[in-house]
Amino acid sequence: MPEARRARITAVAAHLPSHYRTMDEVRAKIAETGGYAPPPGLLEDLTGVRGVHVREDGENASDLAVAAARTALDEAGLKIDDVDLLLFAATAHDLIEPATSHLVAAKLGASCPVFDVKNACNSVLNAMEVAAAFIAAGHHRTVLIACGEVGSLVTRWHAPDRQALLRALPGYTASDAGAAMVLTAGPAGDDDPGVLAMRFVSNSAAWQSCTVAGGGTMHSRSVHDDHTTLRLNGDLRQGVLDVLPEILTVAGSELDTARAGAFIAFHQIAMPQYREVIQLFSLPEHRCMPAVLEHGNAAAASLPLQLVKAREADRVESGDIVTMLGLASGFSFGLALLRW
């Protein structure tokens, strides 16, 4: 019988563009358009976010992903030729066709198979699910997950009135970022590191709650702000509440383990939502990190970013139990339970 194999995170990296846009600068940019000008301090009060990272002109999602991927490969002590499979996982993409993973691979000089994994802000978690399954099945030994997010492209700058501003509020915390993870095959003993469990729940009836509607077949060539920017159309929190009993049934034991673990990363769009998630899932706040406060909503890059920040702060050490919780438009919930 073949020896059981478990995917382990050998390296994780994040890349944050050097340009930082404060909420006061966001407010000023909105006011310049001649629409509704939010009063000073309103955006900070509503979001609790201090600012966001913004890409350089001409920098694409693939460029942010490549920057993070190079750091992750260096940390893992690997060359791109050591990678068996490359997955690009993000809400953003360079082109509708081909898959952005091809552009990432070309820039890295990769010759392995590639494809994209896309599920809004849970894209990286679902890519981990794919990578872990392939590694456990023996199809691949080393998988590189690369993520590039360009949230600044879906920010609505012209808001005709206060209501339009509130519908566009998630876009004002959207941050540009790159992230990458290297997963490799290892033994699957009781105390060995790696991915211990992954759980997912969806409430697809809530898909309209938060959208970027342009670019698909519904509004393929629309340039209207309602279609090309991030827009709230309903209650995101209700999408969670509707499936909370199912989440607790599917992932209840893993959540119990997470609460006793060393660190919990979860997707964050603003500080009020950060506090709501802690309350909703009864998470110990001292095991979490409000990364959204300084770095904004990095979409699918937010979970790897939190892991990087936790390691930099010595909050994650070898052998620790670490949990990643994904909450994404659609609506979807994801959980990855890891031994570091």
C-alpha cells in the first residue's frame, strides 16, 4: 500500500505595493468627481480602515502574483523547475482568455501544467483544496499557488448620492496585493505538519448580494459604474446567517480545534465585519489579527497576508495549529485546518 501523503505549506509570502492611499485621500478622490462628497472622517468611521495599497501604473494581477511567488520559492529553497503544478487563484485576472496562470508561468519561466481557480475571495482556499487533493493522490509533489489582486480597479469614484456611496462602500477598502504559497508532499502521521482538514459550505442563492457585474455575458461591454465596480446589492451578513447551522454542522469540530489553536486568519473587508465574524463564530480575539485595519481588504490574498504577518510577529511556530476561514461573495464559506 502506498504511503499516505499530506500537503504541507512549505512557504507563504505576500507582496504589498509601495503606494499607500489613506482614507482621507480616498475621500478627496471621490470629491474630485463632482458627485456626492463624503464628509471628512465618514469613511474611516464606517470602515475602520486607515488606508489601502495601490499598484503602480501598468502593474497587472500577474505581476503582483509573480512578485509574491518569487519570494515564496526563495523561502522554500526551490526553483521554478521544482514546481509540478501552478495555480493562479484570485478574484482578479489579466485577461478573460487565456487563464492568468499562463501569464504568471511565462513570467516565472515555468513549464509545468497550470490553471486558474476562481471563487471570489475564497479562491486561494479552494486552490489549497485542489493542491492538497492532488498531493494526497500522488499526482503532484510540489504545487505553487499564486494570487494577484487589483481591488483598486473596482473602486467607484463617482457616487451621485449618499446611497450610491454606501452601496459602493466595500470598494473603498479594496486593496491591491500579491500572495503565494508553496505546498509540498510530506508524511501524514499524527504529529506531522500539513493540511489536516478542509471544509466548505455554499449559499449560492445569495449570489446577488455583492457583485462586480461587468465583463461577463450579462454585461459584457458595459462601462456603467454599477457594473464595473464592487457593489452591495443586499445584506452580506444574512448570507452567512442563512447557512450558519450548516456551517456549524460541517465544520463545528474544526472550529472547536481552531479556537484552541495558535492563530486564526479570516477574510476581512472592514473592522465592523471583523468584529461580527469574531462574535458569530465565537473566536478568541487574541488569536486573530485585524490586518484590514492597516492593509484594507486584499480579497483572496488576505489569508496568506495574515499568515505572513503572524509569522513576522512570532505568533506562529512549528507544530502550531493554524486555521484559515474564508467568507466570500457567492456566498461561500471555507475552512482550512493546518498544523504548521
